[in-house]
Amino acid sequence: MRALTWQGTEKVSVETVPDPRIEQPTDAIVRVTSTAICGSDLHLYKILGMYLDAGDILGHEAMGVVEEVGSGAGSLAVGDRVVIPFNISCGTCWMCSRGLFAQCETTQVRSQDMGASLFGFTKLYGQVPGGQAEYLRVPQAQFGPIVVPDDGSPDERYLYLSDVAPTAWQAVEYAQVPAGGTVVVVGLGPIGQMAARIAAHRGASKVIGLDLVPERLAMARRHGIEVIDVSAVDDLAAAVRDLTGGRGPDSAIDAVGMEAHGSSAAAAAQKMAGLLPDALSRPLIEKAGVDRLAALLTAFDLVRRGGTVSISGVYGGAVDGLPMMQLFDKGVTLRMGQANVKRWIDDLMPLVQDAADPLGVLDLRTHRLPLESAPDAYEMFQKKHDGCIKVVLDPTVTSV
Ligand SMILES: NC(=O)c1ccc[n+]([C@@H]2O[C@H](COP(=O)([O-])OP(=O)(O)OC[C@H]3O[C@@H](n4cnc5c(N)ncnc54)[C@H](O)[C@@H]3O)[C@@H](O)[C@H]2O)c1
Ligand SMILES: [Zn+2]
Ligand SMILES: [Zn+2]
């Protein structure tokens, strides 16, 4: 089959690789019909190469049609239209039974001291081949796949159930926005867009979105979000306080993560880590402060005293300097983590199926391209060229 593979820092290519096959009774094989590129893939593309091997298949936002099932794949049936959650979880262990699917004790990567295995996501998360490919082997298929109706609707109606929608739902849940309260969303990539829309849908009286890319600001604005271009204001904290009665928002969501704009020293450290041999760069990432904290520091600064900061953006360093005095003095609550995808599907399914499209799932993707175009698509998404906000790759189209 054809699959998008990581080959080196900022280098990916579509290669012919062996077709996946059933390895465990609980496996299924899915023929992928749509598979998106995520901001998390950009971290792998640029700075986390020390955790990847050349040839690793990327991708963790896939959906398609079940081709084959193992004898232990439960009620899943050949021909089912399914969305595949990015976490691989068993559904029955101690963690799963508490809804902590990103910490599944059956698939935890204990050798790395990490949580549940993830598709297409480095050795830290099990080095499981990802979904930017024609076919995907799905472990724990008795629990993971979300069966969606074969109702003729475009894949994008359901595709974001794999990651973007539950991640954004969890971001809002963890933000603990009080009824009628206010929330600022830092970063308006796909996660920030969806988090802002969900916060508004769930009753926040004011949602403020921050970014510096004009078309991302414009997309949020057309979904009723008040936006601020962070590159155009001198005093961001004052601008946000002005919109929130002088006090600051009840909650702040970091939807940016470790590659934020505006953190030049850490950007240099990340670049250096990306260029070093793996044996030298892993300790640098794991034991030194290499995260670009601009977005997180913005969230800490903006949230009101006694408010909550919810972190969806991914971070990787160990000893980055955090403003503990500010956090302690303001009495800030922090919540964070990989999304526990299946925990939020019952909340989301009626919304994505609603013909009125209250979350605007049909207004997020800006590009739908053949899988063969994936290398160009990575570069376009990373550089935010051509108005790119979300790319969906189509492995069923063979010619470019
Ligand atoms: N927690 C999870 O389970 C989970 C799931 C999916 C994605 N993520 C993470 O969420 C983050 C966002 O993902 P995405 O797909 O939306 O990515 P993205 O890269 O498209 O979006 C990031 C956005 O932040 C903006 N930005 C950068 N620096 C900023 C700053 N200082 N102030 C304001 N805006 C700034 C960028 O312009 C961009 O629009 C990534 O870190 C990704 O790894 C986490
Ligand atoms: Zn993702
Ligand atoms: Zn489990």
C-alpha cells in the first residue's frame, strides 16, 4: 500500500510499504477514506525526530471502512464505516473504566513511562503505524472504532471525532467555564477553532480567540468569536481585560503547544535538538527546558485570579521555567493532557449529526488532497501558506 512516512527533520515522503495484516484477534484492518494532518504531526515533522525512525508511518486522524476483523473484534463488522480515535484503549482496564482512555493500562507504553499507545506518534507512544495510509491496522478494535452511519454525508462530518472535536470538548470541559462565563482561547488552529465554537455552544457569554494569522482570525470571527490579532496589539492583557469587565476571563485554553511564536531562545534550542544525534537530543528534550512557552505564559497572564487554565497544546520539556509565583498568587487551577477521545463521543455525536451543523464541522477543512500530495501538504500546513487551516488527505485518489 501507499503510506506517508517520516524520513528526517521536515522530510516526509509517500512510499510503498507492506499492507498491514491482522496480528492479534482484537485487531481490525480499515481501508482509509479520509485522514487529516494535525498540529501534533507538525511537532513530529520539525522537532521530535529523535523519537522517530525513518520509515515510520504518521497520522492519527483517520476514518474509513472495515475490511477485515480478528476473531476478538467484538461487534465490529466488515463494511462498517468507522472513525478511529487517536488513542488506542481497551475500554475495560482501571483507567478506561474511569474514562481516562489516554492512560489505558492495557496499551500504556511502560518502557517509556508514558500513557496509552497512540497511532503514528513516536516511540514514546508505542511506534504504532499511523493512518496517513491506504490501510490501517487498528488494535483494540473491540472497543476503539466509532461506527458512524453510512448516510452519504461527507467524511468531514465525522472525521474530527478522531481527535479535533473531542480534544476541543475536553479543553472546554477542563477549562471549567462557569455558566455564562468568559474564556480566552490562545491559538486558532483547528483545535482552537473547535474549542472556541464548543465554548460558545456550551453557553460561555464571551469567547475571545487569539492568533496572528489573518484567515484563522477570520474563520473564528465568522463563527461568532471575538478575535484579537496578537501581533497588532501592544498590551494584550489590557485588551483582553477590557473585554472582560477589567478582571480577565474566567478560563484560558492553550491551543498552541510547544512551538508557539514569540519564544526565540527556546526556538533555537529546539532547532539544535532537532539537528543533534538522537542520543544527545533525547536528554536535551527530556531534561532541559526546550518548550516555547509564549502561548502558555499568555494564558497564565490573561486568566483572572482564581480562574482555570486548560492546556491542550502538547509540551515535551522537563524543566521549563514556569512563573510559579504568578500561578500561586493568582490561585490558578491547571488541567491538561491528551484527550480521552471516547469519553466525549456521546456528547459530540448528536452535534455532528445535526443538519444545522452547530459546531461547523463542515467549515474547518481548507484543503482536501490526494495522499500522494502529503509532503507538499505538510509544508503548506506548517508554513500556513494558501490559507491552509486543516488538510484532509484522501488515500482513495491514486493520481495527484
Ligand atoms: N491534547 C491533545 O490531545 C491534543 C490533540 C490534538 C492536538 N493537540 C495539540 O494542540 C495544539 C494545536 O493543534 P492544531 O492542530 O490546532 O495546530 P496549529 O499549529 O494549526 O495551531 C496552532 C495555532 O497557534 C497559533 N499561535 C502560535 N503561537 C501563538 C501565540 N504566541 N499566540 C497566539 N497564537 C499563536 C498559530 O498561528 C496557529 O494558528 C498542538 O500543540 C497540538 O499538538 C493536542
Ligand atoms: Zn491530531
Ligand atoms: Zn484500558
